[in-house]
Amino acid sequence: MKKVLVAVLLLAGVCSANVAAESGKWEVGGGPGYSIPVGGDYASGYGGSFNLNVYGAYKLQDPLSVGFEIGDDFSHKGKSDATVNGVTTNLSSLTTRVLQLTPFVKAAKEATMNGKKVNYYGIFGLGMYNVNLASDTAGVDNISKNYLGFNLGGGATMELAPQWSAGLDLRWHHVFASQSAVNNITPTLKVAYTF
């Protein structure tokens, strides 16, 4: 994970040097959130998790941008009593971690509120989600698998200072896992820098 973050930050630095003349085309940002399981056996079996994400985006033309996002749900802890596939089970020794690597497309609309720029946007991402199931129980192997998934949502950011903005992002993540789909709703506090 650390190597991926370093690579993304280096790529953003190289890209910013190459496009210095195109001010306002690039945006980098991220922030903390909380990922809440919803729907089906996954929601009844696991609790919420702290989430952290980073992203980089390039504005093609108004209103469209494209980019790449890395997100991490650090620890969805299993509930002590949960019904999975119709069977009541004790899942308290299990922890699920979800790592997201998704390209995205974003459509934004700019407005002004009290003299500050406000951006409203919708976003759609599609890519790879790594689901890692770990157990505290001795002799039980950890399982790590990659699945196709998507996220859909929107948000709003307000200008804090020239080139800096902050806001709220709300996303639904759906992972096409083999036995039971993984669905999370993730509200995130977001900080962004545009250059």
C-alpha cells in the first residue's frame, strides 16, 4: 500500500511539472471517511470501518474530469452473532479489509455562495477491489482476493483559499465478490488542491 501511495504522489509531481502552463487542470486530494456495510449477509455480519482515500484528477473540459483513486477500509470487524447464508455464526474472530483501486469520471458544476466557489459533482468509478479476510483464530488461513467493483455518488466542495477546497463526498461501493456482494456506503470529508 505504501509503495502504491508513493508511486501516485511521484506521478502527480511529474505531471504537475509537465503541465505548469495548464493551471487549474489538475486536482489532488483525499480524506478520512467511515465505510458502513449495507444490504444482505455482509451487512448483518460486519460492522463499519474507518476509511482513507487519495486521488488525482485531470479536467478534460467543463464539466468532465477523469482520475484515479485509492481507498482503504482498514477493518470491518465481524459481529459476534450474525446470519450468513441462512446460518447463525459467530464472526467475532474475523476482520475484513477492502482496498480500492479505481479509475473514475466526474461531472462537476461550479456555483458561487457568499463570494466563495462551490463545486457540486457526480462521480462514477470502476475497477479492482481487493477483499482481505483475516482471522484471529489459530490455524485459520487469511484469504485475499481481487474482484471487479464500482462506486457511484456525489458531493460538494467549497473554496477555502486560492487553489484549496474542502467538502463532503458520499459514495456507494459495490464489489462483485464470489459468494456474497460487498456493499458499503461511505461518507468522506475531503480536502483538495487544484493546480
